[in-house]
Amino acid sequence: MKSQQHDSAAQLLKEALELARKAEAKEDAAAIMDNIGELALQQGKPDQAADWFLKAMQTLKADFYPDSPLQKAERQYLEKTPYKVDLSIYLNDLLRALLAQHEQSGEEQYLQAAAPWLKAGDYLIDQLRSAHSDAGTKLFWREEALPFYERAVRICTAQQATADAFYFLEKSQSVLLLEALAEADALSTIPDSLQQQERALRRQLNRLQLELDQAGSESVAVVLDQALGVEQELERLTDYLSQSFPVYQRQTAGAAVIGWEPFQRNYLKGQSRALIHYLFGEERAYLLYANGQESQLLDLGSSDTLARQVESFLHWFSAPTLIEQAPAAYKEQAYALFQKLLPISGPLKAKALLVIPGGPLAYVPFEALLSASYPGTDLSTAPYLVNSHVVSYSFSATLYDQLENNTGSPVMQAYAMAPFAQQAKGSHGTLEYSPVELEAIAAHFQVHSFRDGAATRQAFIAAMGQAGILHLSTHAYGAYDGKQPYIALADSSIFLTDLYHWDIPAELVVLSACQSNIGRLALGEGVLGLGRGFFYAGANSIVASLWNLNDQSASQIISAFYASLAEGQPKAAALQSAKAKYLQDTKVAAFRKSPYYWAGLTYYGDSKPLKAEGAGSPLWWAFGLIGFLVIAAYFFGRRRA
């Protein structure tokens, strides 16, 4: 019966194709060819399907067939063709057919045949994304591109082609964040008046997009018309800037990702550090594990199955007492997820782990996973990763490289805000351990503290451009529900969209607040949370939380963190050391050794120590000595006189 239906559908499609050809309607003809190919693929005939998908592309341009590498003429065609969307669909379908041919026959030639199409598809996706100015449309194209990059990584995994897989993994991760950072650098090369005009248009466009999300059916058309008008005005301005300022044009031409060889050479020497890079696709998940001596590309299986396992594990952190009430069950799941996420051959030798999570893995506290089975009941002595490894995170390897190469001058001031240290306001209760955090900073760094009513939005704005360390001990909201994430201050809030329009060049931002590193998950870009917002604004490293923090435990870990920073430890290692000390502290109650209390804070950023100078550093001793000599000379001079 099904075979008869396929035959009938094929006959109707071929008749429709004949009519489209007679009418010289090549777009319609190409779409029909693609449908015929899809039908052949469903019938288990991938060779016929591939032919039809290729014909669909060739119908839109008769001589379109890229060589490897992609030729200049083909790049020019892809830049100018009005059929970018159609070609991206047909090219994706062709890759599906080539993969099906490989799986059906086991022959490598079909994977090799995919290589030029992977290059063409990647270039085409870049063209589609760069054709739009507003973040919402760009994000749409990022989400649409994810299936392409999933197939690209799948092909590379089958071939164990590490360098190519790394490239496509990077193109699947946070490209819009990289582009935004490049655009921010580019803006610094143009006159202030044009910078202000560009930022004003982006703010206006963001506001209209928020209004569009919340608009009723009667006002959607009006708001959409306004948004399109502002987008067109922004595109005209960016075109003018590109033509008038060559440096701006070069820096906004596209975010180039770091290559595999320089990344491995610079950051994966020997076995001291390992890269753990994920792609969480629509169908399957993939892992690139590598250190300086080896690399492994692994298929982690069904995305749906892994998502359910992750969701089950994260449930343990939805309330403080769940792990404490069933420690054996937690440890079983924590070890099972470790085995699922890191099924590498051989032991995990590297002590420093750089994790680039994909999809819902961004919500997983890797430090709380167990690297071995543990039958004991003591929550403090389980083989958590935090006891044996320094875990840091990044949105992409390219962003990590950029942060490592930032060479800003040391900023010797810390700014700390605790708007609810001794007062509550509305739904925001008092955080009685906020003063402990402020005292811990003051013990090691020169700090400007703002407590209670002094911790205002205006105070934050005045501080954000001067802070080497920016510490916020407050309430926050991560917003899974589509609302904006925000950080609460004494008089108002800081929203994610605010961060997109501010310059915050802090060496370190610490968000000691609930849910400060979670938010809506955007396919191909990651979590759109406050942590990402601070990177967008120019921060070099972020400590933020994955769930509701316990005020007392967080203050103890953060105090130890600042002490380790002042001793010169790298930032990621300082946080790991603080957590390990917390677990070893005999004064901490047994139930507070549950990962719920210590694993929520995560570190994103470079691997270096803090560039900001501490209050007890040699530089401050030098300043003190100079001051003493000046005063002594003054009094000595007076006595001689």
C-alpha cells in the first residue's frame, strides 16, 4: 500500500515538474526536484535522491558544482544569488543523501564526496546570516543552520577528521557572540557621533523586538512595520560605515574561528589540559576530546536520550534536600552521566579541563559528576571531578583564545555591591552573608563597597567602566520563560538588554546571585543568560550560578576564592581550590557537603591569574613605600629648615 502511494506521488511530482519546465519556472522546478529526491530517500534509494537534490541546485544555476576548496567564482555566486535559502535547503538534503549512501554501502567515497559541499554550505550560511542587521533574524538563521553543522560533524566523526570537526564545532557555537564582540571593537574605530547613532538604532531595534514578542494580534503589524523600518535604517548606516571606514569593514566582515593546529599548539601542550567540546544536535550529540598528545571524536548517541538523562540529573539541584535524602541514587546518576558525557578510551589524565558545552549541557555542573563508582554514603569524600580537576567553561574555543590574548592594563580597584545586605525590598529578602563577601574582598583588594540603598543602578553605571573586579552579591532571575534575565539592585534592576549596550571591561565579574548563568537556550548560540551578557559587554571572566545559591555556603566559597586569587592562583584554579577546601572543612555540616551547596558557581574565562593588583601585592607595597618616603622627606626638610 505504502509503495503504491509512493509511486502515485512520484508520478504526480514528475507531471508537475514537466509543467514547471514548460512554464520556465525554475524555482518551482527546483522545489519539485527536491521533493522527488525526498521521496526517493524515504524509499531507501539515496543514490537517486542525491541525483535529484543535485539537479535542484543545478536548476538554479546550471554550472553550480563547487570544487574543493570552494572556488572564487562560486563564492561570488553564493554572495549574489537570490536563491540562498533554496540552495541551503537542497544542499542540506544532498548531505543527508550522501550520509545515507555511506551507511547503506559502508563506502568512504560518499563521505569524501561531501567535503566540497560542506565548504559551500558553511559559506552559504555565513552569507545568509550576514545579510541581516538585527540579532533576532541572525539568531533565527543560527538555529536553522544547526542541522547542517550536525551533519558536518557527523561526517567528520565517521572519518575521524579532527581538524575539520573542530572547525565545524566552532561554527556551531556562539558565532553571534563573537561577531558582536568584533563589532564592538570595530565601533571604536569610527567617530563618536556615528557610534552613538549606531547604538541608538540597535537599542531602538531591541526595544521593538521585545514589544513584538509581547504585542497582541491588533498591534503586531504596526510594531513589525516599525521594526523593519529601523532595521533598514541600521543596514544603511552599516553600509555607509563599511564604505567609509576600511578598518570597520574588515573587523565586521565576519568572525573567523581559530584553527585546530594553533589552538592545540597554544593551549593543549602535553597532557596538562584537555579540551572537551560538544555539539548537541537535533538528532545526535558529538564530542571532541583532545589533549596535546591525542584526540578522539565520539558519537554520544541520540540527543533525545541524552537530554532526558541530563534533565533527570539536573532535577537533583531543584531543591536543597534532594541529594541529601538519597545520596546513593545521586551518586549513581552522577557517575552514569560522567560515563555518558566522557566515554573516552583511557583515563582522564589532564588536570585542567576546558568544557565547551552544547545545548542543555550548559546547565550541567561538570565538577559535581563522579569519575568513579562510589558506594560510600559520605557526600564529602565522593570522587567528584572538582577534587581531581580544574574545570573551566567557554562559549567557544575561539572566544577562549580571544580572552587569553586580551592584554589590558591591570586595574587595581574592585567594586562590590550588596543591595540587600541588611534590608529587604518586595520579594527580595535580606542576604545576611553579603557583608561576609564584601569583607573577604576588602581583605585582599582595594574595594569600593555599596551596601543596601547605596547599591543603585546609577552607582553600578558609574563603577562599571572602572572596575578590575566587579562583585554583585544580590538576587537575580535566570528567566527560562522567555522573560528577560535581570540582576536586582536597591532601586531597580539590570536587564540582559542593558548589558548588550554597555561597556564593562572588567577583568573579573562575580555574580553571587541565584540563577545568574542560566536563561533561554538558543540553538547554535548557547544560554542567553547574564553571564553571556557580561562577556558581550567586554568582561574577561565570569563567575556565575546555575541554580538558587545558598547564601551561607556561597559566601564561604567566595571568601576562599578571593583569598586564592590574592595568592596569585589562576582564576579557574582559585574557584576549584575554594570548593575543595569547602568539602574538606570539618566545620561545615555534613548535609552542606551536598553538591547542591557548592557546585552551583561556575567559571567562564581565561586560564590566567587575576591581572588586577591585590591590596597585599608588591605594587601596593611599592606605593606605600613611596608614600612613606615622601612624608619622611617632608618632615625631615622642615626640621632642617
